[in-house]
Amino acid sequence: MPPSFEYPLGTDRLGRDILARLMRGGQVSLIIGVGGALIASMIGLMVGVTAGYFRGKVDKLFVVIVDLFLTFPTFFLLLALVSYIEASVWVLIFVISVTGWMTMGRMIRAESFSIGQKPFIKILKIGGVPTPKIILKYFAPLLAPIFFISFTFGVGGAILSESALSFLGLGVTPPQMSWGSLISEGKEVMQIAWWISFFPGLMIFLVTFSLMQISDYLQTKTNRKEVLA
């Protein structure tokens, strides 16, 4: 049935309410998006700070690992991993985080280099202040804006990655559902029931667009503070 007063977003070919399925699928998509982006951001933060702080051989090893990951397009790496693992919410979170930490790591590494050159950091090192204390007390506050900007942007990217995998049939499996799987279900009847795929796609667009706008806003505020400083 098409959208009506009884079913605002219509029903699918089995008579299931699209609005209810959209809300249920949205929970899964957002859990995967936030979980994948959070773990990827934490991995990138730890690896990037380590490389930027210690430099030398540690930094060279970081560069080699990042270049190795970037040799393969991220989405094809996702496809390769999911093809050998039975997909579930937690598996998708793990796979997306493993393939999505490189951008955060490179940004944190570059900023850590800059912070490490500041005079007060050099004084702290000479004074014998423990490394964990320097990183947690002095590096962390300066790296926080970059972390939140990258995390916000990463949530949108993780949702898009999950949706693409589910659309190809490699994402969550029934009875679980996500926005991507809902789009996949409607592709076969697109010409006669456009609403089945349209509304999940609209939600993906609105959420990712909103997250990108938030990321741009945070970046603008951060740049403005740096100019004033």
C-alpha cells in the first residue's frame, strides 16, 4: 500500500508498516555507525599520538601500516573481510572500525608532531614528567577538537558503509534490519512501490548530511579559536 493516513510511509509487499521498520532499522544503523566510528576514532587516536610523540622507528612503522591499509580501497577491504565472516551488528562494527581508523590516525599524528614541538612539552620531557601524564594532561585537551570532528564525520561514513554492505546483501541478516537492508528489499519493486526504498534512503541522506554539517561547524569553531589564540 502506498503512503496514506493509516500508514504514513506505506507498507511493503508483506503488509508491514514502513515507518515501524524504518524506526527499527534506524536503531541498528545508528548503533553500527556510532560504534564503528567510536572504535575507529579511538584506534586512530592512540596510534596517532604514539607515532607523533615517540617519532623515529615508531613513526616509520605507523607510516608503513597506514600505507599498507590505504593500498586497498576501503570499501573493497570491507567486502573482503565481510565475505569471510558471517555478518552481524558487532561484526560490522568491528570490520568498519578496523578499516576506518587511518584518517583519524594521520590527523592526530600530524597534530601531535606540532604539539610535540611546543616549548612547554620539551620542558616537561627534560623535567622527567612521565609520558602518560604528558599525553593525558597536555596532549589530550589539544587533540580533543580534532577527535570530535573526525568522530562526527566518521559516524556518517560508517552508516554509509553499513548501508552499502546491506544493500549488496552482505550486511545484517533477517530478522535484524537496517536502512541499507530496507533499501535492498525495495529495489526489486522500485517501479511499482517507490516508497519502500525511498524513505530509508532519505533517512540515510538526512542523517549523514546533518553529521557533516555538525563536523563542518565544529571545524569552523576550532579554526576560529586557533586564529584568536
